[in-house]
Amino acid sequence: MKQKISKTQLIDLVYDSVKGVQLKQVDAVVNSFLEKLSDALSNGSSVEMRGFGSFDVVPSKSRIKTDSENKNKKSWRVKFKAGKKLKANVKKIPVEEENEKN
């Protein structure tokens, strides 16, 4: 079954897997990592993490807008492309039958 993991839960999982580090330190590292990732993408940079994936900032497809002022306004979105190791791990997840989900 699909499960969501919050940032707090992720911090706890990292804390549980690392010995000799305080929870406060893990929290600071995870928050700093996310902040630096966000900063890089906000500046238009790409971020690549081998095995995990890459994040790129790409123009979003234009949409027809009724407001002529916003008609030619460019917007951006973040694109994520999974790396080989992540793809391989995701393929290992058992597929549930459609009627089992309900």
C-alpha cells in the first residue's frame, strides 16, 4: 500500500540509521540540504545526485489564459528524472491488483 513519509518522519529515519549523531543535528542537515536544493533550483541550476536522480528547471507548457496581460507570461516548473538505482529499486515494488486497492 502507498504510504506518505513526512519530512519529520524522514528525519527520524535518517536519525535511526546514523550512530553518534543527535536528532537536532540530523534535523539541521536535512533542512539545510532541502534549503540548498531549493536555492539552486530557484537560481535556475540543475541538481544531479548520481543513482538517485536529477532536478532541472524547465519552462512550463503555455496555457491559454483569458487575461491578455498574462497571455505571454513565462512560467517554470521543476522536472525530476529518476536515476538508475532509484528506478531499479522502484521496479522491485510489488504491483497490487486494481480490485485489491478498494
